[in-house]
Amino acid sequence: MIFAERQSWKRMAMNLPNIITLSRAFLLVIIFYLIYQDWPGAAFLACLLSIIAAVSDWLDGYVARKYGQVSNFGKLLDALIDKVMVLGLLLVFLDDDLAILPSWAWILVLIIVLREVLITIVRMIAVRKGVVLAAEKEGKRKTIWQSTAVCVLLVAPVVRVDLTFLSGGHFPVYLHLLEDLVYLWGMGFFLYAFALTLYSGLAYAPKYWAVLNGAAGK
């Protein structure tokens, strides 16, 4: 019986949508490495891989629905990898050496982290009760804008480092203005994603509170 259950979980983990989902964790490691490199092209590759990771978040769900491979395991794995991806990058962005997020943004990132951790804990409690709380419309919209903010914020180093290199090591006024514009867009998306994070957390509260009350009653 135990062997059969292990085989079942193994089959679920190795289907194509879940492989696509797990690939984002591999991409995250590479992105972390690239972000801290200063050689020309590293910033561009980090940004490109972030975009690929964001697209794969849509692709795994599309493949799962198209080929009838939707599973509770896949839903949980997708939600978990999304959180690891976005939170990991936001925390790295707070590094003073990178200067991607301003120092005051740590409080917003902390609130986002607490919200995501609490949601994940409740989901794990629900799983133990045989209930799968998959991401809903508000949560999916929040994830999309979080990923958008991350990708756009990573464009600023591309302008500052890679385009400067291509211009012969000069950083003309138009590149400086372009970097500022991209950064403002990225910060705007980040603040919007923060607002959606709070809103979706409040929208989930009644359903998740019911799960916690049910667990406490056992």
C-alpha cells in the first residue's frame, strides 16, 4: 500500500506540467547567480530567464488542462514554486549592493512574505484534512503582477550595465532617463502588486478561516 502511494506521487511529480513547474526552481538558482554578476550580458540573461519563468507559470497550467493532467499535487506545487520564485527575488532585491529596491521597501516585502507564508501554512493544514485550496482569481492576478514587477525591475540593470557596455562604456543622458523610466514603471508595478497581495489575502480570509476553525475543532 505504501509502495503504491509512493508510486502514485512519483507519477504525479514526473508529468510534463509538473516538470515545467519544477524547472522554475532551477531557473531561480541561475537568476540568483546572474544578478550578482557584473559582466556584460549577465543582467540581460537574468531578465530573460525571469520572463521565461513567468511564461512557464502560464504554460504548466495550459499543458495540464490541455492533456488532462491537472492534479491536486500540481496545483500545490505550482503555488509553492510561485511563492519561492517571487519572494526569493524580492528578498534579493533588498540587498544594498544591488540597489534594486529602495531600503524603505523592506516593510512591504516583509508583509508580502508574511502573507504568503500564512497562506501556505493554511494550505498545508487543508491538505492534511483532504481539502486542496488552489489559487483563485485574485491570487492569480496578484502573482501575475508580482512577476511583472520583478521582470521590469530587472530591466533597469540591463539599461545601466549592458546598454552602457554596448554604447562603448558611456552612460549618456538618454540611457540614464531610460533607466529611471523603467525603474519607475517597475516600482509602480511593485506597489500595485503589493496592494493586490493585501486584497487577495483579505479575499481568501473567510474560506481559510473556516479551514482553520475546522482543524481546531478536531
